[in-house]
Amino acid sequence: MTDTLTVRDDRTGKEYKIQIQDGAVKAMDLRQIKASEKDFGLMTYDPAFQNTASCKSRITFIDGDAGILRYRGYPIEELAEKKNYLEVAYLVLHGELPTKSEYEDWVHSVTYHTMVHENVKKFMDGFHHDAHPMGMLVGTLGALSTFYPDAKNIFDAESRNLQIYRLIAKIPTLAAFAYRHSRGMPYIHPSNDLGYAANFLSMMYTPSPTTKYEPNETLAKALDVLFILHADHEQNCSANAMRSIGSSHADPFSAAAGAAAALYGPLHGGANEEVIRMLTEIGSVEKIPEVIAQVKDGKRLLMGFGHRVYKNYDPRARIIKKVAEEVFQVTGRNRLLDIALALEKVALSDDYFIKRKLYPNVDFYSGIIYQAMKFPSDMFPVLFAIPRMSGWLAQWQEGLLDPEQKIARPRQLYLGSPERHI
Ligand code: SDX
């Protein structure tokens, strides 16, 4: 559907008809609006892209006001209830849920790419004993690009699929190795007869290479649901990084390292670690009014609250609250949940939050579950990165194959010194 926008430039009195398509105008159509012949033409100024679509996408749909999230048209609630993470990863990447045979091939391909080159262990061993596991993950993802030079064949579909298997299969291995390194424990190899989430728990928590360890089924299932909820989220900060790096035709391992670096930030995937720090600091329900006052005075953010797109309850947070109860049946209740629930109740009835449409986001409750599952808080952003790898790769591939895309290179408004001489 195309309509038009008629704009009048009061500097010249000239009028312009701009095409409206899919609810947007093309920024390049504004360049014809000039104050004089020498004028470069009108640009849009949009720091942090608050009102700029950088791409056309068919992967994830979010209606922030209604609190709706769909992967390839399927509501997140249905996928979380009826599918497993690898089925959802396939959907996000290929656009359709896999048939039985497609699923079997997919699981086989991922299962048989979980091992990493032995030299990756030497690279991992080089980190300091107290290195943050997310920093180790960013480093090792980048390092993997040196093990797979064929990943540079980005326009060969077969090569792209091979790198996609490798990255989805190996990120749990790298994540678990980072944890084991930080604990001075021997690395546990992936096991081919465990599901995706269970295999990760096994590589994390098997006491030693000499002991058998059966991951708890309820916890593995809960983790698998959490992986589904984190698989993709349209043009978030790390997906934008993935697309931008991919637009220079860098290999997907290097692009994924950049995306993981973006996710590491406390305003993005690092928020779940900050939420636990905040809830622990609050310590008791009695201290909540003091914290709310600090937030309203602009002295701090309420971590795990607010979202660029959701101006309603993050549907993922709603599902995570349900998963928490299942996990606590096994692990025992995490008392931080009581503080979180009380904090949410107070915040959602306070005008400061209501006016700004600040609701709990995916990070507000996920850390409470991870802590109950005995993950250290510095592993929380790593737990976000594992499933988001499928979303990053889907966004990367869609951008690479989009004929309207080219290398990402924004303009600027130059307000610096005019020419001057020494
Ligand atoms: C994720 O993009 C994605 O989809 C990300 C993600 C994904 O799946 O990839 O959903 C995952 O990153 C979730 C967000 C996790 N981050 C946090 O929980 C950190 C705390 N949240 C804030 O930093 C903030 O809400 C952001 C970064 C999430 C969104 O910031 P915006 O869209 O830039 O909003 P803003 O900073 O312009 O805030 C608008 C107003 C401001 O107040 P005023 O200046 O208008 O008075 O709301 C206030 C902000 O100060 N505000 C908050 C707040 N978040 C916004 N005030 C207190 N606590 C907060 N958390």
C-alpha cells in the first residue's frame, strides 16, 4: 500500500510529494529538499534510531503497546508451551517450523558440531582466573573465526549453513568452558545423547570427567523455555551490531563476537546480572520505598524495568514468572522473588513508572531463576547469548541477502570547527 506525504519547505516555498510505504518514508527521498542548489539536501537526525527502521524484516514482530511478541507469526506463548528451543531456532532461521525429517537432520547437524578445536581450550586457559565469562565468550567467538576461514564464503548457502550449525552448536560449549575455567575445573565435553539445554547443564555441572551426571529434567526443560524466550527480539542493540558488522561482509563468527559485545552492556543483556545485584542490595521488602524514591530522584535505574519498544508488560516476563514456580519446586524458593514481586507491585502503582510506561522486561525475573539454578550472576549475560545466537544469525543472513542493503555507514550532523589553519 503506497500513499504520499506532501511537505512544504518554508525556506523556499516549494512543496514535495514523498511516498509513504509500509508506514514509513524513505530518508533518501528527503534529500531532494534543498534550501539552495549547493545544499546537500535534508537528512533525518535520529540518535539511537528511536524512530528509524534500519531494515525490512520477516523474522520477529513486536507490538510494544499491546505487549505482543511473535517469531515468524507464531505467538511466543504458544512456542514456549508447545515447542523446544531447537525447533524455534529452526523456525527463526528458516521461516517455518521443521518437519519431522527436517528436525531430525537439524538436531543431528547441531549435535555433531558441539566440539571445539583443542586449541580453543589453550585460548580459554589464557584468561585470568577471575575473567568475566561474558568477556571470555566475546573473545572466543572472535577466535573461532580463525579456526574456520571457510566462514568468509558468506554468499555460499552451504557454507552459511555450516557456520550456522557451528555457532549454534558451539556457543553452549564455549559458555560452559568459560564457567569451568573460572572455577578451575576440568572442561567437560559435550554429550551427543543429551538435548540442547541438558547438554549445556551437563557441561556446566558434571563434577568431574570421571563422574556421570544426569541433569534434572525439570531444570533442563525450564532452561529450554528460557532459551525460546531469548531467541530473537527484532532490531535490539546486539542484533543491530550483528547486522552492521555483517554489512561489511565480515564472517559470521566475527559478527557474532561483536553482537555478544553489545549484549554484554548493562542496559542490554547485562541487565539480568544487575537485577540480582539490585535485589540483593535491597535485601528486604521494607527497603523498597527507599529504592523507589532514589529511582524517582533520578539517582538510579530500576534494573529489569523499561524497554525501548514494550510500553506494556514484556510477554516474556509473564512466561518467566510461571517458569520460576516450576524451577522452585526443584531448587527451593529464591527469596529474591518475594522482593521482586513486591517491587513490581509498588512500581506498577506509582505514577513515575505509569507515566513512563515502565514495566518489568525479560531481565527482571530471569536472573532469579538462573540464581536458583545455581548459575553465578556473571554467567547470566552468557545465558542470554546462547539462545540469542539463533536470532543474531537469522538477522545476519536476512540482512546479507536483502538486495536493498549495503554497508552500514550512517551520516552525521557536523557541528565542529570550520576550516582553520595552524
Ligand atoms: C533487553 O531492545 C531489546 O529488545 C532488548 C531486549 C532483547 O530481548 O534484546 O528486550 C533485552 O535489553 C531488555 C532491557 C534490559 N535493560 C534494563 O532492564 C536496564 C534498565 N532499563 C533502562 O535502561 C531502559 O528502560 C532501556 C535501556 C531498556 C530502554 O531505554 P530507552 O528506550 O532509551 O528509554 P529512555 O532511557 O529514554 O527512558 C524513558 C524515560 C526516562 O525518563 P525521563 O528522562 O523521560 O524522565 O524512562 C526512564 C528514563 O529515565 N527510565 C527509567 C528506566 N528505564 C527508563 N527510569 C528508571 N528505571 C528504568 N529502568
